[in-house]
Amino acid sequence: MTDSDDGLLADFIVEAMAGLDRIEQLLLQLEQQGASQDMLDDLFRCLHSIKGNASFLELGSLVELAHAGETLMGRVRTGQQVLEISLADLLLATVDRIKEMISASDLGQGQPATDLLALYEGFMADGAVGSSPEDALDEAPSTALEPPAPQPAPKPVSGPPSAAEARPTEAAATMRVPVQFLDDLLSLTGTMVMARNQLLSGHQFHDDVAFSTLSRCIAEVHKSVVQSRMVPVSELFTRFHRVVRDLARRLGKEVELQIDGGEIELDRTILEAFADPLTHLVRNALDHALETPEERMAADKHRCGRLALRAYQQSGEIIIEVEDDGRGIDDQVVRAKAVDKGILDAAAAGALSRKQALNLIMQAGFSTRDQATDVSGRGVGMDVVRTNIEAIGGSIGIHTEVGSGTVFAFRLPVTQAIVSSSLISALVVVIGNERYAIPESAVNEIIRIDPQDPADRIRPLEGQGVFQLRNKVLSIVHPEDAFGQERTFIHPVTGQVLPDRRQRIADRRSEESEAEAARWAGRRSGKERRRSRQTLVVVEFRRSLFGLMVDRVAGIEEIVVRPTPALVAGSTVFSGHTVLGDGLIVLLLDVPGLVQRLGLHFDDDEGDEVRSYRALRTGQQMVLFNGAPGEHFALPLMMI
């Protein structure tokens, strides 16, 4: 083949795959929502385009199969054929077969689809077939499944289409470009934004119209390039409609798939990394967790199980959840299985907390099933799920209630999810002689501590400094401990950075009475008293709070995120760097990395345990106040 032929073939494969995905999506919508003339027309056009392009490339076997589907859909859209379940199955089987043909080295020309063509002939002759394509294909060596459970047929549409309905919709013009080109363009525009910020820092351009226009254009170009790399999570979630439909029928179960938060956008490479872990969890939920209709009705549940995929952003993290309302996971059963499989002895299994016991399902070779099936039960998969998620800087959590269901939650820090050279808002803080950036999405509030007030100071508790913030006690974190550096403080008069010996003072203070501590503070309140650090940045991590001690806050800036420099790439506490307007390079702090590095632990009730999505969305603290007589108001505490 010539280079021109190779280009045409590559274009055909990309366009055909997109058309096949569209056909699958339309068929699933027709089953769930009923048929509409526009959807039938769209489905027909997709098949027609695939057939026409394949004919141009002289792909005879592919043309024959696509033509059979197109012909039958032509009868459906004119009301001569009813789009029932068996026909939808045949069209979905056609989609799968054409994908296999396109993926083959000979584009499927050595394997004519005689089995599917025979089914099409049956439809054309009789208008219906007694068995579905899945039943007919069960006889082939490549497929083994059980007869599908009967399903309600989509609503038929009768009558020929009108001229307006038959007119094809105008497709938006598109152009395919190499990913490397977009990466280079993003890096260049990011550099332009940083250069603009430096100009703004060093010069006054408030009245310069030309510079204002240039600045706005630079920002818009950068935003557009970043957007070209981002895709909505719905693009991944909608793939599972087909998976849930087919697997539920194989297992004789009724399952409704719910999708929420599909508008959340991630870089395409990050999104694809979630594909395999989500597929495994969805298959496990259908096979392990969700009961048959008879079992659910016996347990006083609705006969149709519910499986939910959702995405949302919270506390500086992107969270993707898979939730079912099935059997739940019994930690006692998990312990017993671990002992039976020789993973733990009985004493060690009994000493585990509930959370530790549930995490055993992530062990390689572990399964609660006694016998493996072609869907699950071999003890492989959950360990790979965890490995894949951790490879992109994320984590996985489990919340389950026996008899009520299970939630698996993937957590990915926003700093890991954003595209390199993206623009984010960050809090710039000073620690010693250096400045650092903290993603603003992780900052809850900033507190100025008055060292003169005995009630407003950091107190020792079990060797750890704590601070009373309203009705919460916050652990105090010194970033220098995570950096492996000596704690320092800035002298309030000279501005010198000096070693901080207050840690030893705090240890001594813990042995004193409150009265002695107050007298000690009073003795140091004169001219010789060294001021404590005045600024506490309250950081939110998975619905828990902790305090980050900094010398001062430099301000909030829009920064361009760059990859972590090679010199500190092995550190878990940094997730990138940026260049500020004055030309200074600062590192971007990674909140989950700080928590891990410093070994912070939070109560399961607060942060580490995955909770129900509904509780996450509805539970919050409010400040109540009155206006005029009879007027009552509430304001979320987080906004104050």
C-alpha cells in the first residue's frame, strides 16, 4: 500500500470506530427510552457511512455485513420492521463483529460473517427471529453464555420519515492532530502565561490597552489548548451501559445503571487509566454483589438492582465511585476466607480491624467465591485495580454495609489529575527562606494566632501540637518535618531565619500545670519574648482538617503547573512546580503526600472511611442568624 492508502485506511478505522460507538450508544438508548425517528435515522446513517467507506476501500466482507444491518434498519425507520430485543441484539453483535474485523490484520476479509448474515436473512424473510443472536452464536466455539432473560421490547415507530427528519444533520468539522503537537503547544502557551505574569510583576500596564488585549488573548489561547486535552468523565461512564446490559442478561439479573457527575473533566490519559479498574469493579458488582430478582424480593428489596457510577470533586481530590445496593461485604467472611487460603492465621485475622479486614480483598489471590467463573472468582483483579490506581497517584477506599450495598471510591488528588502547564489558583506561603504553593482547592481557611492570648495558642497533646478551632481539635503539621529540614522561625524584628527550639519547650510545657504554663507565657511576653508563628493554614483532607504552620502568606496567584523537577521527583510531598511573577521557582505541595509522609491518621468517622454519596452531599455545618423579626437565615460555615 502507498502512503496515501495508509492514510486513507487510518482515517477509515478512526471514523468507523466512532460510528460503531455511536450505533451502540443509540441502541442502548432505544432500549431504555424507546425509539424516536431522529435516533433511528441517526443509526441508519452511521451504518450507511461505514458501508460506503468500506466499499471505497474494497473491504467486501465488511461491506456485506454493514449492508445487511443498513437494509434492516431501513425497514425499521420506515415502519416495516419492529425494533425488538432480538433485532437490537443482532445489531449489537454486528457492531462487535465489525470491530473485530477492523482490528484484524486483514480487516476481516478472511472471515466472512456468515452466521450473522444468516440471522439477517431470517429477519428479512419472517420479520422476526425466535431466538436472539446470542443464542445462535452460543453454538460457535468462540462464545459460551446462557439464554438471556426476556426483556421488554423498545417502543416501535411506524410511518415513513418526513423530509425534514430524513435530512442528515450537519457534522461539526474536525481535524486530527498528533498528541505530541498538543503537548508542545501546551508547554509553549504555558511559558507565555508565565512570561506575561513576570511582565505584570515588574511593570505597570494598567493603562496599556495593547498589553491588556495581548494578556487576555494569551490566557484564552492557553485555556483552549488545555481544554483540547480534557474529556468529560461521561465519555468513560457511558461505555458501561453495554457492559451492564449484556452481563446482567447473562447472569439472569435486572440492573439499572445510574450515572452522575459525568461533566467532571480529566486529561484523556488519566481518564483511560481508570477504564480497566472500573471495568473490573462493575463486573464484580454484577457477579458478586447484586442479587437475582428472586433473592432481592425475598430480602424485601426492589427486584431491579441499582449500580451507580459517579464522579465529583471534594477537598482537593477527584473522586470516582462505584456503588451497588447489593449484598455488601461481611468482614467476618473475609477473615474466614483469608484463613482458609493461608493468607493469615486465625489469630492474626481476628486481630484485624474491620477496615484492615476489608482491605484483604485487595490481596493477590484472594476471592470470597468458592468456585471461579468466566466473570470473576479467580482471585486476580482487585490487586491489579489497586496497583493501577496507585500508579497514577491515586488511592482506593471501601465502605460497605451487609445487606445494603458497597461503595468503592477511587481518589485522585487534583494536582495529579490536571494537565501539565494547566493554570490553577494557589495559595503562596513562606516557610523559612522559601516560598511554596498550595492548591487553593485544598485550603479551608487561614487563621492568625495571637500568642498573647493563652486561649489562642497551640497546646501539646500526646507529643503532638494541637489547636482548638471552634468545635474541632486540629493536629498541627510543620512542613519542615516532611522536607527533612530543621524547623525555623522568622525573627519578628530582624527578619532573620533562626532555628526553632520551641519543640523542646512544648515538651517541657506538657509537664507543667496550666497555671505554670500561663506564668511562663507571661514572663516571655515582654521585649525578649520571641513571637510564635502567626499563621495557620487549615487544610482539608478527605473531610478532615489539619493545620499547616507557615511563617506568612504571600498571597493567592494563578500559577502554571509544571512537572516536578527531577531533583525532587522521588519525593511524595511535591506534585509539581511553577515560576512566579518575580521569576522565583516554587514547589507545589501535595496534600495527600504530606499526610502520608508525616503519618497522620484521622478518625474513620471523619476522613479515611468512604461514606455514602448522599451523606457527603447533604451533611454540612451552618451558621444560623436572624434578620428582621420572623426572618431566619442560614449560611454554610465553609463560606465564612
